[in-house]
Amino acid sequence: MTPAAARAAYRRQMRNGETLVLRRLAGVGAGDYAARGRVDGFAPSDFEGAIQQGMRTAIVLAEDVEASGFPLPFREKQDRLVWNGKTLVIRSVDDATRRIGGVVIAYVLELAGA
């Protein structure tokens, strides 16, 4: 599968997703940026080690992040994601799992908060 085909497939899957807000609090590019994505919780069996109750993951389309003008790279523990009226801290960013041919298709964000 080519990166373009993968991005198109993810966009189709995200039709049922929602608009999320990426928030840079300070510095160059401070502000809010909209991107399409999906937020999920963890199953009770996942609560081991570093995963704690209240943590979530988000899959955010890289194409939308780029188009929004969000200043990459993400700043872990400084940037925020606003979802469903809740402001969550972006604890970690995985830009490798959903990458094809060196092109990021989607970011997987580990979130903490509310």
C-alpha cells in the first residue's frame, strides 16, 4: 500500500471520528488547531504499569495536523488535546506505528487528564 492510499483509507475510516483540537500553550505557534481523529479509553485489563485510570489514546490524522498548521514536533507533556469539553495532556506521541514508506499516516497520542 502506498502512503497516499493509506492516508485515503484512514480518512474514510475517520468519517465516524470527530474534530479534535490540538492546543499549543506557549511559544512559537501558540494557539488551537483542528484535526480529525478518534479518542479511545483503555480496557480494565490494560491498567498495568504506567497506564492509569483516566488515560486515553487518540489517533489523529497526520494529514490534518499538517494542514492545520500545528507546529510540529509535538511537545510531550506541554501540548494539549481538547476533546468532548475536556483538556487532556499529550503524554507521549507515537509517529512510527502508523507510518508507511517514511510517511506518517496518523499519530497515536497517549493522553492523561479528566
